[in-house]
Amino acid sequence: MPGAPRWRHKWAIALYRGPSPLALAPVDPRGQPFLTGREVTDVPALGVADPFLLERDGCLYLFFEVVNRDTDRGEIAYAASNDGLAWRYGEVVLREPFHLSYPQVFAWEGKMLMVPETRQADAIRLYEASNFPGGWRHIATLCEGPYADATLHFDGKRWWMFAQRGLDELRLFHAPAPQGPWAEHPQSPLWPGNRRRTRPGGRMLTHQGRLLRFAQDGWPSYGSCLRAFAVDRLDVDGYAEHEVAQSPIIQASRSGWNAQAMHHIDAIPTAAGDWLAVVDGATLAYL
């Protein structure tokens, strides 16, 4: 029965801030999340997770997964803020007959695009907004197969896409544009058999001249912490990275709202010179 109560992860989203995306602390003095299933007003929500930020026309938007209790599937919703600290919930803006999560949003050539996780559709799918922040429609299929948490990065010349296939295989692709055509990298899959670094954990970003990649640590349990890697080489012939000294940058606390897991980050630089980040975490609850 969809939505039948059982013990499961109850996800929420918190604001962190710090001098670097690798050195962050909770904005809330009590260390509490600002967005939970209780703030979702248009569907009965079991939790919220996988937050992504986007700035547009002087406003910050947050896109994230909402688990709908009635269908037991993920849907994509948004919230908005004028200052990055006080947020107002919007609504669910993308729903499919399969599970959705990990909604990476970005602007490209005047279009607002999103690549959510659509593994249950056996594909990586690209969506475009006709009426931002809503009006999302499927415009292209980037890759066929059961891929999780596809993460796109543009280096100024070429697009790169990291996506997990299976439980412990990170695949790497490249293309001239988000719509493709996408070609698999000759080193792909990266680190097959390693669950500690093969599932993406948020948007890639550049800090102090280094490109950073974030990965969920799947050992000893799902989402136990979030690891950070500095990319040493990324081109059509080779790929190399190393784990940074500050890693893991966030991890399960063993108590409170994030007792069981923390597995995602998205961070942006602020006008004050520091970094504002959204992270997620989970505790076990009978939902």
C-alpha cells in the first residue's frame, strides 16, 4: 500500500554558512533545519531533501525533493527567499508517474533547465521551464539507463556529467551542450566497487581556483557523510582527483534531525565574502 507507515529516513533541509564551502556551520543557533515536511502545504509530505539553489532576478530559489505520502514518490518543489535566510514555500512544480529527486537547476542560453534524478524512468532526462519557477517539461533524454543523481558541470568550453549507475559505479560523460550529444569518457566507470565516492552529493563548484566534487559516502550505511574531492584533471582523455584535507565536510550527528545521514550540499558565495549552503539530513522515524 503506497505510503503505509514504516521505519524510514525522515529528511529535512538546513542552512549552513562559513568562510569556505569546506568549512561550514549551521546558521540556526540551535542547529535546526529551516525546511521540513511540515512546511510543505500542497501535498502530504514525508520529508524534503536534495536541495539546489538558483539566483534569478535578485531572488534566491531553492528546488528540492518532496516525498509525497499518498504516492510514496518524490516530486520537485520550490521555495523562495529575498535574503537567503528567510524562506517561503512555493509549491510542487514537477510531478511524474515515477520517482523524482536531486533537481539540479541551471540557466543556459536564456533558458532555465533542470536535470532531476529520473532513475525509475531508466533515463537521465532534461527539463525546461516555460513559466519559471514552474512550467517544467521534458525536452530531451541525455542518456538511457538506471542512473542516479546526474550532476552537470560546464567548464567554459565543454559540459561534463557524473552519474552513478548501480550502487558503486560512477560514470562520466561529456558533451558540447546540455542537450548533448553525450559521449562516455574513456576512463568511465570511475572507481567501480567503491561506495564511498561514487554517488554524487551536490553541484560541483569552484573555490580558490579548485574545482570541487562532492560525493555521498555509502559506508557503513546510506548517506553517512559527504566527502569532498578536488579535481586535478578533467579533459576528454583523462580524469583525476584527490580527497581534500577537510573531508568529510558534513556527517551524520548520531542525534537530532540529522542523526542518521547527511548526503547533499549546494553552496553559493555571498556579497559578504563568505558562503551560504543548503544541506540535508535525516533521522529515523515511523512514517
